[in-house]
Amino acid sequence: MLMIANWKMNMSRKEIVAYLDTLAGEDRWGVWNEREIRLVLCPPFPYLDLLRKECVRRDLPFGIMAQNMAAFDTGPFTGEVSAGMLRDVAAEGVLLGHSERRQYFGETDADVTRKIERALAFGLVPVVCFGETQEERDRGDASVVWSRQIAPVWEAVGRDRAEGRATPVFWAYEPVWAIGTGRAAGLADVREVSRHLRKTFGKECARGLLYGGSVNAESVTSLFEKETVRGFLVGGAFLDARTVLCIFDRLFGRES
Ligand code: 13P
């Protein structure tokens, strides 16, 4: 299980230290990690290296991923951060195509495809976000949108596999209407997405399905079905370290 915290454009140096101090009070991280239940933190770029060092210092086995990445490897691209740079600061993966990137920064499916090519070439684990808006859902177009967003990216994964690499790829179903609204999708919705991925792109693709959108201590319990989702991508709720602990305890505390 992957429990990914997307901090978006939040947190400061001081808040990160306090967050890790709170998490360090829990002694089951090693046990959870052995069971492949992992917490992954996605800070804003400037805090990637600080976060890594602070985790190492506290012996906290968390994964670290970036929230975005450039589609280019190097050169005159002011303000951009490349896959190689992310590897250099020991990030293990990267979120790609988040709906906020698509909505506010005009990212297209073609951009996401170029980015995943670069991520895979550098061995970064991509978490590709996809999902429909309320309007698309109302029109009955949700599955058309999922396929349109995933198809070119899945082809890029195929080209990478053909080169002999096998970096895992995750697909975060994040319906736009569920992000930050307090209205999470239901298990039936997520099962439908899983079925659609299996039918359209095959079992391997469906196996990497994550869910994101208003995940909190209540909604996560009803969405937690191991055959359907490999984990969750959490925004607001995981800005609070106590909620992280509460959700881990609720989902995994007594798992054998
Ligand atoms: P919320 O959990 O705040 O709804 O955000 C979801 C999200 O966008 C994670 O990437």
C-alpha cells in the first residue's frame, strides 16, 4: 500500500520539522514498511533535500517524491526542474499531470507523456493523475476522459518496457469534483475505474490504481479495498501529521 501525501504549495521548514517530530513518536513505521505499507511525502521542490535529511536523521523510512517535473533534461528552461535533478536529491518518484497542473498551468496529455518518458528514462516512479470534471461526468463522458488521458502515457510506458526497464507506474484516479470538496468518490466509482483500466489497458495497468480526492479518516475506510486500490493520494488531510497517524492506525494498525 502506498499512502502518498501531496502537500501541494504548503508547509515551511519549521512545519516540516514539527510534522516529522510528530510522526517519529510512532514506533510502527519499520513494521509497516516491512509489510510494504509506505508513507510517501511530496513536498514543494525547495524542501526535497531538507525532507530527505530530516527523515534520515530520525530513521524514518518514508518515500520522497516531487509534485511535478520538466519535460526536458537540461538547458535554458527558466524555473524548471529536471528528472536528473530529482534523482540527484534522492527523490524516488514524481506526480505527473495533477489536475491543478492541467487546470492552472495548461498541461496537456502530450506534456504528461513527454514528462513520463523523461521520468522513466531516469528511473523515477511516476504517479500519473487522471480524472474527469463534474461536467464531463454529468455528460456521461468520464470513461472517455480516463482513456484519453491514459492512452498516450500508457504507450510511453510500453516503449520504456520495450527497452528492458521495469520501473513501476501508478495511476491516481483523482476526479476533479472530489478534490478539496469534502465529497470523495464512492467505492463503486473506484471499482468502475479499476474495471475500465483492466478492460482497456490490461491487468498490469489496473494493478497500479490509486485513489485521491477528499480522502480523510472517514472516507478512506470505505474506499480501502486491496483488490481495487494500491493506495491513496491525499491532499489536505495529510497536511496534519496527527491525521496521518490516525489513518495508518485505522487501516493498518492491527493488520497481521
Ligand atoms: P484533497 O485530499 O485535499 O482533496 O486533495 C487531493 C489531491 O489533489 C491530491 O493530489
